Amino acid sequence: MCNQIITRKHTIALIFTFLLGSSLVMRVGGSAGRDAWLAILIGMVMTLPMLIVYSRILSLFPGKGLYEIIFTSLGRFFGGVLVFLYVLYSFHLGTLVMCDFSDFVKIVGLYETPKFVTALFLGLLCIWAVKAGIEVIARWTAITMPIMVSVILLITLLLIPKFNFDNLRPVLYNGMQPVLEAAFSVFSFPFAESVVCLAIFSYVKSGSKPLTIFMWSILAGTLILLVTTVRSLLVLGEEFVKLNFFASYASARLIKIGDFLERIEVLVAIVILIGGFVKISICLLTAAKGIADLANIRDYGQFAAPLGILMALYSVVLFESTVEIFIWSEKVYQYYALPFQVLFPLIIWIAAEIKAKKMIQGKAKRR
């Protein structure tokens, strides 16, 4: 398991699908209303400086992931504290995503099924994926990613006759402040969540440039988010999007061509669940890997089962209703995630620069 290698293309597919994950379920930039598309663009631009920081951290120690770099730069004690915090963040993020998807399945399909059943089966599937290893997850993601994109584009094309461009006008009707607030939310969810993916770079094939990988992933993810967000606004309108928990799924339900093509929203549900499965699996893997590194154990797979079951259990009691999930996502999450996405990476970057410089000076002296 420790010798698994993933290619640059596989890593791009992983991060791209990770970013879409719960973004296809939750309202990304929803507080900006009809200007949500603008909030997504600004949020992407806000993320670029942090992507440069993430990439620089990885470039200073090629072949190492986030946890290895933290230990190398900060030592076992202070580094261990920071790694433990990232383990908690990865675990909590995976729990939040599992909660989102359990609610989605219960609301749109399995009304009478207890939420715990859905969470448990999703957790077991992710446990199997993590125990199989990052290479299996990456290869599976590379296969399913084109299918996801094709379904999203197909749904968009079929909905074109229902587009109402008046739903996007007037632009900036409520001013710039709501857009900037929504952009900050978009920055933290989903773009800056890519900090979790830093842990998997110890498995990325040598010679791959982290910045190139992040840029391709973010740009492709932004494009798909823009397509799904604008599509929902054009078809449903601002007010309905704000009132509907799963606008992307709701818009697909409107497709009906004659008597032979309807209920196509099933394809959307499959795409959404694929994205959720990949995101939860990566969160579970990074949490398991962090615990293994803290315990100085090479095989992280043995921690997948207990963590996965805990995720499923915690996701059931985390929120009392779907409304609470959306309030947390739009009002609280960006402040909660800020240290993990901005503050801690800046500390790690500075420490890594100092450590790398000392290592270079040490090698020069030995010569």
C-alpha cells in the first residue's frame, strides 16, 4: 500500500472530483442570489494565492506529502500537534460531506429509510476504497470523471429550451457586498478545501508539478460549477434556488422530451453520489494516514474501518435538520475552516522555507 504511485492525470482527476463533491449538492455562492456565478469567479481568484502557497510547500520537499513536510519542518512535537489538528479537520470534513449526502438520499429518494442506514453503507464503501489504496481510488476516479462531466453537460444541453436569461438580470442588483461575502464562502467551500489533498502528494509520481496539478483541477472545477450554478438560475430563478436545498437535482427533474425521455434526474443523482464517494474517501484516507504517521505506522489502512464507522455515526447526530446543514455551510464554515486553509499553511510554508534553506546550507558545508 505504501508503494502505490498515482500519475499527474490521476491526481488532477482526484482533486477535480474532490472539489465537485458536495458542491453539486450544496448551494455554492447561494447567498449572492443571481450573482452567484460572479461570486464563484471571485472566489476562484481569491484561492490562487493559497494554491501557490500549497504548491510551494510541496515543491520544497519533492516526494513528500503534507504530514511528512510538517514533521520535517516543525519536529515531532509541534508537528504532531499540527498533524493531529489536520486529522480532526479531515475527519470532520468527511463527516460533513457524509451528512450532506445522507440527507440528499433521504430527501430525494429513500424517504422512509433511516439516515444512519445510508451513512453506514456509504461509510463501508469508503472504508473498502481506502483499504484498497489511493491508486485504486485514483484509477476509479479517472474512469468516472468523464462520465460525470458528460452527464452534467448533457443535462445542461437538454435544459436549454427552458433557459430564461431574465433570471440573471440585473447584475449586481444588491450591490457588491453580498457577492464578496459569497465569494469568501466559495473560497473556503469548495476551493480551499483542496488543502486536504496535500496529504496524498507523497504518492504522486515524481516530476509532477504541484502548481500545474492544482491549476488544472481548480480551473476545470470552476468551469463545471459555473455551468451547474448558471443552469439552475436560468431554469429555476433566484428565489426558487434559494428555497430549494438541491437546486441542481431539481432543475434536472424538469427535463421531459415527449413520452420517452423523462426522470433523467436519476443520472444527476448518480453523478452527485460519485462525487460524494470520492470526497469522503479522500477525507477518510488523509485522516487515517495522519493517525498512522502520528503513531509511526506505515500501513494507514488499518485505521480506515474505525474512522469510517465513527464518521457514519457522527454524521447522524451532527445536525438535527437539513436547514441547519445549509446555515452552517453558508454562515459558519468559512470561519471555522480559515485556520486550516490559510493560517496553518502559511506557518508550514515559512517553517518549510527555513528548514529547506538549512538543509541546503548543511549539504554545502559537508562538501
